[in-house]
Amino acid sequence: MIDEKKYALQAKSIVKYYEDGNTRLDILKGIDLDVAQGEMVAIIGASGSGKSTLLHTLGLLDEPTSGEVLVNGTRTAGLSEKQRSQIRNQSLGFVYQFHHLLPEFSALDNVAMPLIVRRMDRGMARKMAEQVLAKVGLAERVTHKPSQLSGGERQRVALARALVANPVCVLADEPTGNLDRETAQNMFALLKSVNKEFNTAFVIVTHDPKLAELADRQLVMEKGLLDSKTDVPV
């Protein structure tokens, strides 16, 4: 019997479709995916292929029509939204193309927020946030608000926020899509470094083949299905 606890994240026969009257729009058509602990997986594919829908489903932000997601061996089918939210907060991290930082808060307090939501002592939460910000090279920028940071720095704050609760897996949706080439390359290197140092699994949706090449595994999403080939246009 396979020990499912060795996987950070699993998708089992994930199907997602929407119905509008007599019309049915199939988005995911039976996705199976096992992401090992500490593994970095890149998913590439054309716009509209279902990449973001898959990421939202893996992140428990959206429920599949059928199939199931397991997070660190925990089955999530049939859980309440409160239970799903708790798993998201404790086991998953998220990084998006747009950083979604709170503009009125400093980098430090933005990163501490997931721990504060968890009702951790505020002083301890800020101490942990400061440590993670140092890991991503922002030790000197902790008091700055997002408007005082460059695009690359804001993305590093977003990455620190994703990591601060020590998740088993970080889900990243086009994390360099809003950055210039040089800044994106620096972000690539940081993602790989963090992946190794924290032993955190990453699932990265990207249009950028350079980022995909850094991953341990590259998968292509095409017409709602995942394939290991890499010869489709992205």
C-alpha cells in the first residue's frame, strides 16, 4: 500500500465543469497528480487550458465536480469550508502574479498576517515573519510598505508570506508574469533556493519556459488534461 503521507499534494481523478442550461463547459477532464514532499513541479500551457482552475482546485479555493484533493495525506472531500480554510492556512502557501499585499501594512506585518489569523501571539508572528523576510533578502526592508518596494521586492514579500507558516506546498500562479526579465530571473533563482532550503514542494503555473526548466518536473496542460510532453506552444 502506498504511503500517501510522502506526498505534499495529490489530485485524484479531478473533473471540473460548469453547466449553463443545456451547455456544459468541461475545464478539467480527469487530472491525476502526485507532488512529492520537496518537489518542484511546473505546469505550462496555453491560455484557457485549465491551468489556473487546476491550481485553485489544488489549493482548495474551488471544489472539483468530482475527484478529490489530498493535502499532506489528508483527504479533503466532504469537508466544510471552515475545515478547508484551516488546511489552506496550515498546509498551503500561495503566490500570484499580482502580489495582493495589504497596502496599509508594512512588509513585516503583511508576512505575519497568516500567523496572526491563526491566532499566534503577535510578537512571535512578527519575529517569524522577520526571519523569513531575511531568508528572501529583505532584512533591510521590513518596515517598508508595498508602495515603497520595487516589483521584485513585492513578489519576495509575497513569497515570504507564503512560506511563513511552513507549508508543505506553495502554489504559484504566474509568479514572474508581472516582472521584467532580469527581476524574473532573480525570482527564479530565489524560488529554487527556497525550494531546497525549506524542502517545500512547489506547483508553479507559468508561461515562462525558463522557469519551467528549473523545476524537477514539467507538465503541459492541454484541453483540460496534463501530459509530460513539452512540445506544445505556451
